[in-house]
Amino acid sequence: MLEGTFLYFPTHLPNQSALTDWVIDGQPAGCARLVDNPAAVWLVLHGNAGQASNRGYIVDLLPRNASVYILEYPGYGLRPGKPSKKSINRAAEEAADWLRANHPALPLNVFGESLGSGPASHLCSRPAPPDRLVLAVPYDNLLSVAKKHLRWLPVGLLMRDKWDNVAALSGYRGPVTIFAATHDQVIPVEHARNLAAAVPQARYIEFPCGHNEWSLFDQVRITD
């Protein structure tokens, strides 16, 4: 399979950020910024490199009156396991269920970054979907991105983890915001455009930057 070489690039460092360790049933689940009497809860599903404790820049973009939980993927950070579409989707489902159970009166919003747009969109296909979805530098479907990068390989046969965000969001009716980067060389911008075109209610914003610079623009700050 291609994933071990081309898709997942975890780090495995202790949390040295200002974020709080997030634990579910005694096991590491990620990092969190907790506030007193939150108005909402955000679940962040990060990109394919690094680990949850690296995503303070996303936390800083979300409302100050919300508690924010960044999911650690299996095999990332200090969380045991191996990353895959199946294991990451399951971890996202467990996290969403835990947040619903522990904050039953609050809106549950989801932020998916890059690779994380896959499990974020997957959550929107469940019977109890998130109340709101924000995606940064996402793809329409991951297989189409891989085919552009690996034109010389039979990617469809070699790739296991084929998130399809268009399909996952086909029945979602909640608000969706999509941030895209016009100079993105990792996930070319046409994939975000295709996704936005397939989601009628999507609010779509492009920035003149590369894949990793989208968070530097003031327009991505969410205040409510």
C-alpha cells in the first residue's frame, strides 16, 4: 500500500504546547483548550504530518468562548495504533460521541484540515452529524489527488485509504465553510473548488498562498 510512504507522516513527541492533554477512558485522545462555561465545542481533525499538539494555530482561529479538542490519530503523537482511513474514522467517531455525551447541550462543530477533511466529512454522514463544518485546504476525493501526484503508478489498485468528501457530504445540510489556497501544490486548488461546487450551501474562500499558509489570513478567524 502507498499510505506508509506517501500519506502519513506522524511525529511522536510529548506535548510541550500550552494545550491540555485530552484523555478518553485512560487513553490519549489528543489535546484541548478548555474554557469555563463554553458556548460551543469544536473538534479539530488535523493534517497528515506532525501531531495534535502542533495545531495551536488552528485553536487560535476558533472562538475564544469555545472549548477546542484536537484529535490525535492512531499512530500519531503518543497514541498507539496505526493510521488508516478505518482507524482514523473510528477515532473521529469515538471522539464525536464522547464530546456529545460530555457536552450534550452544546453545539458540536468540526474543523478539518487537509487530510483531516476526510474524517471531518465522514462525521457529517452519520445519523447525528456535526452542527457546523469548516474545511481548510481540503480535497474532493483523495484518490484523485494521489493520481495527479503519482501518474506513473496504478494508484487505484495500490491505494487503500480513499476518502471521498463529495460522497460523505452529499446528505449534509448544515453550514459549511471551505478555505482554499490558490498556489497549493499538495492538494491543488481545483479539488477544493470541486468540493465546494458539490455542496450547495458551502461558503467558499480562496487565498493567494500555498498549502501551509492558509491560517495566516484574517478571514479564516472564526468569531461565533
